[in-house]
Amino acid sequence: MKVIIGVSDMKVSDNPDETLITYSLGSCIGVIVYDPEAKAGGMLHYMLPDSTIDKVKAEKNPFMFADTGIPNLFKSTYKLGAKKNRMRVVIAGGSQILDQKGFFNIGKRNHTSLRKMFFKNNVITDYEDIGGNVNRTIRLDIATGDVYIKTSGKGEAKV
Amino acid sequence: MSIYEKILNEIDNLKPIPAIVNQILEIIEEDNFNMEDLSEVIQFDPLITGKLLKVCNSAYYSLNRTVESVQDAISVLGLDEIINIVLLKSGAANLQKNQAGYDLNEGELWKHAVSSAIIAKNLADKKEIDNKQMIFTAALLKDIGKIILNQFVGESFTKIMYLVDNKGFSFMEAEKKIIGVNHAELGEKVAKIWGFSSKMIEVIGNHHLSKPSKEAEIETYIVYIADNICMMMGIGIGADGLAYRFHEKALKALDISSIELQGIIADFGENYQQVENLLKI
């Protein structure tokens, strides 16, 4: 069964019949975590790097921002028995418009924000498909932990 | 027949834009337009009236009573909103289909069009710029050229992507190089044929700010920024993805900071589910 993760959304699962999927990541970033022993995982699709621009919105929907969404994804997956040291982490998205520089480069800032948090918390990614100017769709098969990334116009590949 | 002639022939296959769109845009362009003229124009178009009432009574607005007439709709939702719904419904016929050449599934280009239109209108509101309905309509119809170019992009896709991936071309620069015309230029042609105002023709033709020699109109900058926001949010984007040029001057012209840009994205993101619901009506 397909479980769709929308924009600014997150879902976790340990149901082997489920596939988590999020469509059309532009500058947004999709984060996938999966513990092969617990056979549990989760997916986050966040839009923006930093919740300090709007605390009210972050409270209402923490999945909109990297700094509020990422901790929530990890904690929610722990609740299904996943352990941090066993978790595989895959990230995709963070695309940029051509010539998009500096503060306006949301895709790059989304990635920087994630990297800072992962560094502080000793999280190492297993696979990254970040940047460029493409549009990506990612899915996670809960039964196997298999991750697929589809790049629009270029087809789908297993990570 | 040359490819260019073939492409121009395709324009005839577009569903014509309903006459009501030009009538509305003409009326509201006058300085002191008469509200009654406007509601009459809408009222005498039964197809549009039917669609309008359906939208007004949908969960999108969750009104606590049933709206039964155009007058009623205007008094409950306000004239601005009603015009938007009418314009929206008029644009749907061409934009809803899938566009395989751009790797866009059914409804995706439409989602992009509606989202751009709503963001552009909100931006115009925020920056207190007149011409809101024209901006809304231009944002909605800006990619009409893609519908014509779709088949040709599909046929030359490998060549186009080669230039984008390896030669630093934007997608539309590659369209131009390989096919001889890009989707914005085609959109401009369609806008002329449909009898749009010169400003609207300009906005549609320059919605990627691809005419370098010119300072653009403020309306063009607004539509440009709305389009860029949709690209960043990944709304209804296809194989062309984000392979367009970013021009910071548009943000400067409207005095939009990086924080403000993120605020606009957050605002739209918060209401995005509602927009998705609107698309289903």
C-alpha cells in the first residue's frame, strides 16, 4: 500500500505492506530513515531550512522546517523500536534554480541546515542525491528497506 | 512544412480561451468599472456560473450556507475572489491534460498554473500592486506554450537534456537551440491570437525574464517570482525541473528579502492542502 508524504509532511511505519513515497522534491529535501532490524522507517519532506522565521507555523507544522522536522522524524521512528546506530539514512532533493546564489538559494540552505544537525548529532548519511536542478521522487519499501529515487526525465534507480 | 510552421499550426488545436476572460479583463481594466457590468457578464454565461457555484459551495470555502446565485456569491466571497474563480475555471480546458514531453502527468501543469496564480495574486496584494486580476490570469496561462511545444520537446528530448546536463543551457535555451522556439515565445504568440492586452502578452512572453536587454514590468517580476517559488516547492514541475535562470533583480525590484521569500513559501505551504482540494473541484 502506498502512503503519500505531502509537502511539509512526515510519516513513519513498521507495516511491511506499506511503501512510503513523496513526489516532486524541488529545493525541498526528503529524508529517509530505516532500521533493518526493527524493520521500521520514516520519511520527511521539509521545505525550508530554519523555523526561526515563523515559530507559530513551526509549532503548528514542525515538518515544514529542517530544524524542527528532522528531530521529529528520528524520535517518531525510535518509537517504533528503531535504534539510531542501526539506522540507514538517505537524503534527496535540495535542487537549485540556475544561477541561484547566496541567501536566496533555498535548496542549498536546506542541505546546509541538515548537515549541521547531522554533524552535531553524529548522524552519517548512507546515500545523498542532492543539488543539481532536477526534480526527484523518492520511495521507501518498509518490508525490505529498499529506497528508490526517480529523477524526472531520467527514470528511477534503486539506491 | 518546417518544424516552426508545424508548431504554429498546433496553436489552432488549442481550445479557445472562453470569451468571458477577455470581457472580464477589459471591464476591470477601466478605472471606475461598474460592478454590475461584471456580475452580468458572469451571470449570462451559464457554464461558468454553474462551475462558479460549485466551487463556492465546495469544502474549499466551507461556508455555512449554500450560495445560489452569482450575486450571492459576490456578496459572500467578494468580487475579487469570484473573478479569480471564473478565470481559473476558464483556463482549465487546455492545462489539465498530461504533457508527456515534459514528463508531466495529468493535472500537474494545472497544479503549477493554479499555484503560480494564487502566489502571484498574494504577492500583488502584499506589495499593493494594481492589476491583480491580470497578474493572476497571466500567471495561470504563462505556460500555455508548453502545451504546443510538448510533442516537439518529446521528440527532441535527448538532445535538449544533453545541452541542459552538459552545456550549461537552461531548459528553454535548449528548446530554442534545438527546436527553434521556446515555450515563452510560443505563449506570447498564443496570447496575441487570444486578443490579450499588450501588458499580458508581455508578461507571458517574458515570464522567465529571458529577454535580457529589457527592464521588465513590475507585473512580469511578480509572475516570475511566483513561478520560481513553485519550482523551488516542486509544484507541478517535470523533466525541465529547476533548469531555468534565477534573476535576483526581480526580488530587488519588489524589495523582497531572503527572509520574506521564505515567509511567502511558508504561507503558501501552509495552505497548500487547500489548494490541492480546490484542484479536485
